[in-house]
Amino acid sequence: MRTSASLPGPAATLCAAGLFAMASAALAPATSPGPQPHVTAHIEGPPPGHTGGFGEPTCAACHIGAPLNEPGSTLEVLGLEDGYRPGQRHPVTIRLESFDMRSAGFQASFRFEDGERRGTGAGGIRLLDDRVTVVRGEDGGTADGGTEYVQHTRAGSGPTDDVAAWTFEWRAPETETPIVLHVAANSGSGDDSPLDDLVYTLEIVLASSAPESAEGRDSR
């Protein structure tokens, strides 16, 4: 069962993450005269930096409904079970299954786990359809901008039979150092508000699966 949090007070302000446009009177007391403005969810994707990794917030910065990672739903990453091959392209699917899910969204990032480049973008994203897009942070994580965040679009916000899936291609960097993938996903109630939603997160450390060098094999 989903549990709803109580609404903030009448002085509630715009969500810091910018996911929802709220009129100042949207949460005014019921006794206020005149019609109350509708609180509308932004289904075109969150701003950069909401994966829950490296101190970032998650979708729960705006979506309200239950504790983070409430039992009963499944968030998984398909295509990287064996790690990554340096410099190679890997089809990746983010899959969220949640009971009574009417809308859905996600944001994910690939970043170096440690070293001098810790927390900066690793590799690059290639889009395969209009269900996902890429936005950039401002951390200077790549040569031509900040860290890439891959996330849903308006076209990709609709689940099918309580399942939402997004597929894209990740080109791994040429390095063999650990890469950490952070994913945050939202199971929405479909009522165009930030209420009664469920938020899930994943952190996966990817190791290089590059084949051993010939020298390494001959030394056995």
C-alpha cells in the first residue's frame, strides 16, 4: 500500500530541484477564496544531478509518497552483468517494475569511482530512441562539458503493464578503472502531482572485463 505524506504549509515554495512548477497559492488553506491552482508534475525529466550518487539528491527531492526504496518494486540494470570492455559500446536497459505505476521516470550517470577523476563523467551516451535524452551537469566531467546524465523524456514517461524500460548505448572509457553507475527512478501515481510517488535507487560498481594480455597469459 502506498502512503501519502501530508501537504506542506501554505508558504510552500518551488521545489529546489525544479521538477515541479508550483504556484504560490497551490497549497493555500482550504478556506482561501477562489479556485486552487493545480500542482503539475514535470514529465520531461529532472535537472542534472538527481541520481543519488556522490552526495546528489534523488527524485525524492520533489516526489513524495513513501520512504526511499520502499519494498514491493524492482529497479534493475540489464546489459552490464559482466562489467565493461574499455572503449566498447554496451547496450544498457534500465527497468522499473512497480505495482499500479501510471507514470515513470529515471536519471542515471556513469562516473569514475575514485582517483583524480572521482565523481566525473565516464564514457559517453548514445541515444537509440526518443524515450531517453541526455543532459549535462556543470562539473567539467568531460572534454566538451559536464557529466552526462541520461534520463527519460515525455515520450518515455509511460509504463506498460506496470513496467517501464529505457534502453540506450553507453560507450565505456578507454580506462580499466572502476566505474560507478548511479540510477534513480520514480514510480508515479499519474495524478500530475509530486504526491503518492515511489522513488528507487541503485548503485553499481562496474569493473573492467578486458581480456588478459598475451604476456599475462604466457606467464602462467
